[in-house]
Amino acid sequence: MQKHKPLIEKLFAKNYQLIDGTDDVFELDLALWEYEVLSKEELINRSAYLKLVDGIETAHFKTCNLQNLEEVHKNSSFRTKVFFLDGKYSTGYATHSLFPYRGKFHPQLIRALLNILEIKSGNVVLDPMAGSATVSVEANLLGIDSISVDLSPFCGLMGRVKTFALDLDLKTLQSITNAPKELLENLKQEKVPDYFINNKDDKKRSYYETVLLAFLDSMGFASRTSSSIDKLFPRVLERYISTIKYFQEARQELGLKIGKSKILQGSVLNLPIEDNSVDVIITSPPYSFAIDYLKNDQPQLEYLGYDLESLREGMIGLQGHGVENKLEIYFDKMNIALKEMQRVSKKNAPIIIIIGTNNIQTNGVILETKVIELAERQNLKFELELIKPIKGLQNTMKNESILFFTNLK
């Protein structure tokens, strides 16, 4: 029998090793792309999928292991603990686990995309439909500045907290959170206490917003379980503080330089951004009407004092009656969104759109095909499609597409 050489040994040099769980074809593709594009030093400092580079542990691998997820999730449910431990390198590190948001990116994927596009310090990354600001967090972890835009004020809160928590003063956070019962009693009032959102000291306000997000996280848990918010809030707040603490320790030990973020409330249909000002766009629009994000976030938005119906009018994928009418409105708005992305990005800037199709909901209309068609009308050249499988027995979508475009204007 002819001796077989394993695929990984064929792809990578000796003493290069992938992070555990890097086994999907698209992950191997991205890992190899990183390997081809980045220098040895860059691979050590930036790689998303490599554990060892010529025998040296990568910064991403070290960061994830320094965060002590067993300790952070010691009071979490078994299901939650398993989810984050299984996603140790893909989604559970840094500040991504502060309010796990439905439908968010896998951060590890975003890191790889920034690497293969050769985005570095001095560039500006934009996500114009940012959700919980995963793109901004990943850019900031690599020392890159970013802009997040989302119409939902709750998403704005998540983005501010997750990016601010990458580089805060831990002693200040601990001093503000040393009386959780008193904080809880204030937060249980009918509206957000003024000093949580209107503090004249912007930095101090950011610390209080971290507490506020922990409260809203607890509110969500309480609505899905039989536990009371009185019991949940101290545990969730402790988890937030531990998450931030262990990341700060890892950041300091590894000397990570954190980039800056602008978190803006606004619409992708009319971006509050200058023409020709961003170097790369990475985003994921709503998958037609697959998820009603406003309904999903209703308790948090109502607590924050926002009217859902006024927000709904500006959202993509939440208007219309019947499949045909909903898709017509969806594609009309996506066309405007693509035009805006073309406007604000520089010439030859890469634009990546991650999207999937629920064939049952769309009556067989493939969103990816239509988005490519609309993008090319806006002078965005289609370059490449990578297929990413969606894992989980209950998912009605089996794959999502990573679509690569270049702005030709």
C-alpha cells in the first residue's frame, strides 16, 4: 500500500498546527489563505485558525486559553457552559460572550477575513448592519479602527459595551459593581436610571452601560426560564466582570494593541459616513425575513423606551405581506443598501457580504443570486463565493455564502 500523507501536512509546513475544531472545508480554505498571505510574524500575531506557527503558539490561541472560560461560566447552565467551551476559539473569547446575540457572526471567521484582505492598523473597517458589533470587536483586537452602524439602539448599546470593555480600567468597573443589589433595585424601576445613560463623564457612563447590558441579559434569561431576575442578575454581572477581567489580563500579558471604534445609530439605507472613506466593508444583511430582530429584542427595547413600530419601518426584511411582496421590498432596500456601501467605500475596496437563504420561507428564491445581481448593477465586481455550513439539527438553512466583491468606482 502506498504511504499516505495527511492533508494538513500537504498544506502546511512542518511544525504548523491548526487550532482544534478547524475541520470544515471553508475553514481549511481560510487557514490556507492566511498561511499564503501573512508573514510568519503576522501569522503568530493575527492568525485565526493556526495554533502553532513553526512551533510557536499564536496570539489567538494564547488569548483564548488565558481567558479561563471554565471559571467564567462556573455558574452558567450546563448548555451555556458547553456552548462557550466548544466555541472557545470560534465565538466565546474576548468580549463576544457579553450578551450572546442571535444570528451574530462567528468572530474567528471575521478575524480570518480581515487577515486575508490584508487589513492593518491605519485602515478603517465598516459594518453597516452591525448587530452586536462582532466586526468592530475583531478589528479592534487586531489594532484596527472600525465603524459600526445599526438602526437598533439596543444593538448600539451592545456594540458600545463590547468594544469599550476591550480596554477599560478594571478597578473602576469593580468599584461601580461592588453593590449589585443596589444596582438591581435601581434598574428594576420603570425606566433606565438617568445616571446609567446621562452621566456627564462619558467614560463613567460606559461602565454603567456595561451594568445595564448585564441587566438586560438577565431580563432575557428570566423571560425564557423560571428563574427570577433577582437571582440571575448577580450571576450574570459576575460573569461579565470575570469575562472582562480575564481578557484584560490576557491582553496585558500578550501586549495586544486595541483599535478604536465608532458605534453609530443609523440606517444602511442612508449611512452617516462620508464618501470614499472606508477601506473594507464586512457585513451580513438580514436573511430576508428569517428572523424578526425587533420582536427578538422587544423586552430590551421597550425597557430602554423605544417604540418598535417606528423602528420597524426602517428595518430591512420586516415589511410587506405575503412572500412575493416581502421579497420585492427586501430587494428594493438591499439595492439601496448596496448603493450606499459603494458610495462610502474607497475605489478597489473589498466588500464582503455574508448571507443565506431559507428556501421554505422564500418559496425557492435564492437570495445570494439576487444580491450578486444587484451588487454588480452598483459597480461592485463579484469575485468569489465561499460556502459555510450552518451546524445544528434544527436549522432550516444548511449553508450560508461568503460573497466577495470589489468596488470598481
